[in-house]
Amino acid sequence: MKYIIAIDQSTQATKAVLFDETGRIVGRADHCHQQIINEHGWVSHDLSELYQNTIRSARDVVKKAGIDASSIGAVGISNQRETTALWDKNGNPLERAVVWQCVRAKEEADRRMDWKEIIQKKTGLPLSPYYPAAKMAWLLHKVQPKEPYCLGTIDSWLVYKLTHGDSFYTDYSNASRTQLFNLHTLCWDEELCRLFHIPMTALPKVMDSNACYGYTDFDGFLDKKIPIHGVMGDSHAALFGQKCHCKGMAKATYGTGSSIMMNVGSSFVTSNAGLATSLAWGIDGKVEYVLEGNIHYAGAVISWLQNDLKLISSASEAEELARTANPEDGTILIPAFTGLGAPYWKEDAKAMLWGMSRTSGRAEIAKAALDSIAFQVMDVLHAMELDSGCNLKELCVDGGPTKNSLLMQFQSDITQQKLRAAKKEELSAIGAAYLAGLAAGISREDELFGQMEYEVYTPSMEFEKRSKYVERWNDALSMIM
């Protein structure tokens, strides 16, 4: 029996998930890392900590599973996207990573505002400090490093470190999220690199997602080096794991934020409704395009209830508390704690609780927090249907918050969509592992996808009740736009 390790390096933690050759999960190990937030609200990660947790997680999952390490045949990587890293040729970080949520590069983006139409036409992305181009410009301005140095997303950092500097690569999905990659030529764009003052020599080579990214032994843990395949941004990996391989299929991943993504096939689709166009992946020389909307606060809203408001002691309590809310209460939360992402794109928006009465309390605020996640997903899906011309028949969902049945039923009701919720929450790791297993010749596609299980939710809310919910959401949203 051969095994595959998937490294899922996310915003909150690094997970190593061990799969056998049929796609069955046989072990998992997690290590959380610091969320470094300063007085300006800037969000950073320690790159060395991310790498050390990657090594620790891989070693721990093998030991916990009790398998022979020599039976591991490949590694896949899914990563938090847009988080931006700067390091020297020896693999030493030159600054903390700028996390995707962080808007410290707003001035860098604002300086290029005259170029916003050209940038979106070339890259499919609306000009925003959310994307790495502005973050890279900010890092170079602050650090002023001496060449040679490396700039990249977290996948490139991990590959570089795992191969001890032998491989400086990224995949099409991650490259397409940098705002420096031309989606028409499928190359780094020389004009945009000049605009953001990014040397093209500092950027990684772009590879197919199922290519070989080099070899690793996890810093000597393995007796022999094994190939790294299946490298994708976490949301793209989840799309692959959900088997949304055909045009018109869509999924929503609920993590710290949420990524809603629709496969639109082999041709570029321009968004006129506030979405981004990106690449799903490149496989065997062929790329697939996606429309995507990113929400800053999904699971992070539940963390806000727990860590900041102290309304719940654990994330699992959110559903229980929200179920006790007065169904006639009209409280709406707009979770614009770091601005609003797609499809609104208002970085200076402020969060707001609106519509409370004297009897609004803990339960009503908890319900409003869960509802806010579903409302944001609803708005993104509506924009997707406008841009793509496709009418969704169902939405595939994954991530920790999908275990909240109250949230999932409300999501189905408010979007009027059938929801297919994966019973396994490790969809990003599943996508990376499945692609790595296929690329390494370890696994068969029919075996991998045939054993997926789902919880299904169907709309049951009355039309009039739904209309009132949507009207209140839109009224509240209009006050901060």
C-alpha cells in the first residue's frame, strides 16, 4: 500500500493529512501558528514557524498512523492564497508574511488606480491591496532588499524550503491570484511587473498543478526523497476535490474567510459584477478558468463571537445559541471588520450591527453573525450567475462551518439552492492529495471520487419570509456602501 501526504497550510494552522492510495484518510496532524496583529490591524505570519509546523505535522501524522515511512509515495500541497512572502536565496525570510486579509498595501494599490482597467483586463482581478502585487510592492519598499531575493505565495515558500532551494516554482492557480499574471498569455506580465516595481527574476517559474515540483525528505525524516505533486491554492484544491471539473459547477469553501468559485471552462470570462476571474488549475498542459468571489469574514465571524465578544466558549456553541434566537428579531450584522470583499470591494467599509431592539441579546447577535456568512455567499452567487450566464443547480460546500446545520439550512434557503455538503472537512487537502496521487501514478480516479459522502440541504423557507430577510440585509448594506 502506497500513501500520500497532503500539506494544507491555511490561515490558522498547518495540517498534514495522510491518505492511502484509494483516497481514504488514515491520519491527520495539526499545528496552529501565531496570528500576529499590530496596533494598525496589520496581519502577519512568521514564515519560519509555517515551515517548521509543516515539518512537524508531516512527521506527526506518519507516527500517529503507525505506517512505514518508506511507503509514502508523494506529497501534495494546498496553501492559503494571496499571503505574500519575501526571502533571500538561502531561504531566510526577509520580513514576516503579509496575510491575505491584511490591507496595509492600500496606498500601493491606490497609486496604480489609473491602471485599474488594464490590470483587470490582463489579470481578471479588480485592483485591490488584497492581492500580492500591492503586497509585494509594500514589502520591497519597506525592506529594500539586495538582490537576489525571492517573492512568492506560500506554496512557493514551502516548495523552496522543502527542496532546500532546489525548486522555485508556483502553480497556475496561485500565479493567477497575484495580479501580476496575464490570464491571456499565461505568463508573468512584464508591464504589470514594471508598474509594481517587481523584478521578474524574483518571481517563481509557473508550472502545471500536477507537475513535479521537486523532491523532499522532510528535513531528513524520510529515508529517501519523494516527489511533490498536486500544488494548488486551497480553494482551487477544494474545487478539484469536490469534483467540480465541468463548466457551470460551483463550490463554496468556508474557512476563516470564504471562497466561492465556479468552473467556467477553458475560456476567459470577464466579470462585470464585482468578481475575479482566475485559473482553477493547469493539468497536463491545459488550464481551466473560474469566476470567484472572496469573503473576508466567514468562520472568522464565529471566532469574533468567541474571542472578542465572549458570547460563546467554543465555535460549536454558535449553532446552539443561535437556535434560541427570537425568529422575529431583525438584527443584521455587516462583518466589514477589514472592509468588504467581493462583490462589493469597499476596503474602507466598517462593520455594523443594525436593526436591534431592546430584546436583542446574545442569541440574536449569534444568529445575525451566522446569517451574515450566508448573505455574503448569496450575493456572490448572484453575481456569478450574471457574469457566467449559468443558472446554478446546486452548490457544493466544504469547510469547518458546514458542520453547522443551522447555517447550512439558512444558506440553502436564502440562496434557493440545493447544497451538497461534504462530510469530510479536509477538501483542500483532499484535492491536493488526489491530484498528487493521480500524477504520481499511485491512485485511480474512479476509486478516489467514488467514496465521497455528502449531507444534502434543500430550500424550505417560504418566499415571503426569504424576501424580508434579503430586504433587511440590503437595507443594512446600503448604509455602509
